[in-house]
Amino acid sequence: MMDFGSTFQVVLSEFWYLIPLLIILGLIRTPWFKGKTGEFLVNASARLLLDKSRYHLVKNVTLPTTDDGTTQIDHVLVSEFGVFVVETKNMKGWIFGNPHQRFWTQKIYRSNYKFQNPLHQNYKHVKTLQALLGFDDHQMHSVVVFVGDSTFKTPMPDQVTRGLGYVSYIKSKQEAVLSPDQVKEALEKVASGRLKESFATDRAHVRHVRGLVSERHGVAPRESRSGLLKILIFPVLMLGVGAIGVNAYSNFVSGAMAIGTKRVSEPRVEQAARPAEPSSNSVVQRVHQSPSELFLARQECNSLIAAAIGNQDPRLLRDRDKACARYKALQGEIH
């Protein structure tokens, strides 16, 4: 019977560094991390490719709405050419959709996934920010940018872009629609009107969105912890599999050692039980029995060599060296 407790402790002591690594790998696979990665790429490219003196970037803006909820905007760029409200999507695969559809489709191999039309999603962002700033429609611009390994399989409007295409779209707007004073005032209103950037604000927004979705589909909202559970369960499962593997290998090695020891010990018992023969025949007997003893010694040496592979137990290594030395000594006696 396998001792899982002791084996797990051995695995944990030897491979403890894998726990944070596996947690990080699990975290990378979550939608939250993918979203943050996409936002980071857009932020970095905006700071590098847009003139900071003309384009003022504000990220992760959470604004209160008229329905006592919140709306969260990934990026706001304020310039003399207007206010650009940027929605980021970090997705892969083929993307199908048009501006009038309620849902778009993401296709990965043979699997299809529906997601909200990002233009509709960003429309609420634009209107909420527009109400705060008091600007006209021509002074507001909605931009959607897909980052990641995605490909549009249907024609998309100009404001729906991939990668750095959103920078080109923003730069294409060359008509000044805001004065320097309006730009400054807009930045001040965003700073004063936004909710404090914090974990609590993000969680409140997530709960609000879940409530809207649940109300729309007639399902009571509930807090989901599946993402966190996946992150924690993944490394535990990997360690469990590792423990079983190590235990199985340990049992295999022990069995191999037992077989080798049995094969060596049995002939010795039989030989010890035989009556002693006259000394005149002792040399002949040793010569005739040496090949069999040599074979057993070789078996013992090979078994211990196999058992010592990947096992640095000093006692096992010492037994291996003794057995192989005995085998070489018997070889010398016969030859």
C-alpha cells in the first residue's frame, strides 16, 4: 500500500518551487489576466506612438451611471481632435460580426463563442463620458482594438482595429474640435468624476455587470469563484500526480532490488546446505560453479545499477559498488 502522506512530503520538499510557478501559469490563463495584458499593450503603444503633448491618456476610468451602477472604460485619450474612448479586446481566433449585430462570434478551430458586440458595449461608455463632459457627438470617438492572435473574417468599420491599427485611426482625425481650454477642462472633469481606482471599485463594477446580465436572463446573480479555484486546484493536482509518480517509481525500484537480492541469496543457501566435499575436488567445484555464480553476480550488479538511476541514496550506491566489484572479481577468477 502506497504511503501518499510521506510521498507528498518528499515531493513538496523537492519541488516546492513549482507551486508558485504553477499558480502563475494558472493565473495567466484567466480572462482577468488576458484583459489586463491587452490594456497594458494599448497603454504602452499609446505612450510610445502618440504625442504626449497633444494626446492625454487616462486609463481604467470607472464612472457612475444614471441607473445607480457603474461603467468602466479601458482608455480615454483627450486631444484637440476629440475624446477617444477605447475598448480593448484580448482575443484569438477568427472574429465574425457587423456593427448592427447584438453579439459577435469568436471561432477557435471548431468551437464558436458568442460575445457582446464591442461597439454596443463601448456606446454606453461613450454616452456616459459624454454626459459628464457635455460635449457633442462629433467631439466623441468610439474605438475598439483587438490585441492577440485574432483575424477579422468579416468587414469591420474603421473604428474597429487590430493591434496598432487603433493608433492609425486616431491619427487620421486631424480636424481640431476642442480648444486647449476644453481639453484641460475635460481632463479635470474626468479626474473629479471618476470613482477612485481600487480593487473595491473593480469588484463593485463586476457585481453590477453580473446583476445586469442576470436580470436580463432572469437568473439570480451569484458570486463566482471558479477562476480562483482553478488557479489553486491546478498546482495541487500537479503535485498529486507527481506524488503518485514518485511513489510508483519508488515501488518499482524496491521491487527490482528485492528480486536482485533474492536471486543472489537463494544459490548461496543451497550451496551452504550441501555437504563439504573433499579438498581435492574443491578447486574443480569452484571452477564448475563459478559461471553460475558469475551470472548471479552480474544480475545483482545490473539490478542495482538500474535501481540507482535517479536515486542518490548512499546505501543503495554503496551496495551497487560492492555488487559490481564482486562481479568483476569473479570474472577475474574464471578468466
